[in-house]
Amino acid sequence: MELSYKNCNICPRGCGVDRDASVGICRSGSIVKISRVSRHMYEEPAICGKRGAGTVFFSGCNLGCVFCQNSVISQRSVGKEFDENELAELFLTVAASGVSSLDLVTPTHFTPTVAAALSAVKDKLGIPVVWNSGGYESVESLELLRDLVDIYLPDFKYFSPELSAKYSNAADYRERAEEALLFMYDMLGRAEFDSDGMMKKGIIVRHLVLPGQRKDSIACLRRLAEILPVSDIRLSLMSQYTPDFYKGEDKNLHRRLTTFEYESVLREAHRLGFDGYMQAPSSASAEYTPEFSDTFSIDLS
């Protein structure tokens, strides 16, 4: 299948919009827009280290979760436009700043352009490329990233189709995320680390425990352990949900996660044999969210 912005089929939405003339469900046209580039010190230790991850925040998103902490940019098309060549130069600039990784945040809806830019500079970067996404990917798009991405950092958000439909308008989320995870693992295999504990290649699966949904979280972890070898991947189990960004009527999403909810999911993760990264309750704060605006900013200091 040929991927195209013209009759967009880049993600599982398959919305068919001509993104040269309008915007898709991802709120984006065909030209890459980036809101912020920064040295981020709060990513997972294996991609962040002491030097930070070089984060490139793409505007728009193919999910649009109702509780998104990056909604200022994910649900609008803001920032600076980059063509393929400009994007490649930006990647080189980030790598040259001394960061530990090139961390591409929510790039799914621009996959063909990002893949072309990476192809032009991959051998010059000298640091791992991280594909940091919501996990709602098509395998056809992921194939474009073969030999270009070193670390996949996808979410595995939901087990229940009802929940994924309610919060992300994607009843097929789990099926598509499972297909993507299996494909990522087929490409990269077992996680590998250097002598400093930095990941060289592999998969880190993120899961955010939502208030009132600990049973769905436990179901997610059990399913993940069924489809992938637990010892070959890493889990990032997050407790950082904050209601600051939610404007709807779901009572659960207007409160923070309780210690009981998170620790019950954490116990299941340990029982299943997952290794990885866990969070303290103090992470549930808007202060850990980067400050976004309608204009492009870059700060790699």
C-alpha cells in the first residue's frame, strides 16, 4: 500500500482527507509543524541519562485524548513549518547539542516526511533515534522507519474498546496498538544497553494508569505480557495523570490517581516480571509538562 497525504492513509484512522488542501483528524496538513525543541531531563533514564533527551515536539496528533497534557499543541496545528530538508537539518542540530537521544514526540501523522528526513542524516546523528508515540500506528507506516529508528517508545493506553472510544475516539485502539507493538518487536528484538545503562535499541512501552481504571490497566499489562517477551522489553508505568488539562464531565478524570490504584497496578507489573521505570506520586503535577505556545521555540542549552 502506498502511503499518501493526498488521500490520507498514514495512520489507522484512514480518514482519506487531502491534507494538501485541508487537515485530517490529526488536525494537521501535509507540511510538518513543530512547536518546541528542547533538552528534556524528565524522560525515561535509559533515553535521557545525564545529558537529557533532545525532544522534538510535533504539532497535531492522530488520537486527541481528552486528558492530553500536551493539548495546547496536540489538538491544534501550531508552530513552525519544516520541509524535508529543513527537518533533516534540525535533527542534526539537535544531535550536535550533546543530548543523549533524538526524541521524536508524536510524529506518527507525519511519518513519510520524518522517515525521508531521517534517511538523509541517520548515519550522521551518532545518537539513538526514539519514536515517542501514542501507539496508534499502522504497520505500513512503521515499515518506512525500518533501520531508521533505534528505540520505540509507544503508549499502550487501553484494553477496553469502550474506554478507548470514550477517551480517544478510537474503539480499535488495542488491536492497532498490538499490531504495532508486534511489528516494532519484529524489527528491533530484545532491548540492548551500553555500559552506562543507556538503551541502544529496543522497546519501552509506556502505560499511564488513569483514575478509576486500574482494572483496565491490569488487563493491559497482562495482554502485553501475552504478546511480547517480558524480559525483552521495558515498561514505563506512569502515575503522572493530572486533571489540570481535562475539561469534560467524567468524574474520575477530575481527580488524581490514588496510591492504592497505582500500587495495585505496580504489584501486577512485578508479578508479571516486567522491568523498567516507575514513578513517584510527586510526578502528578503540571510543572513537569513543557510550556507550549503557538510559536516555535528551541532551547537546547
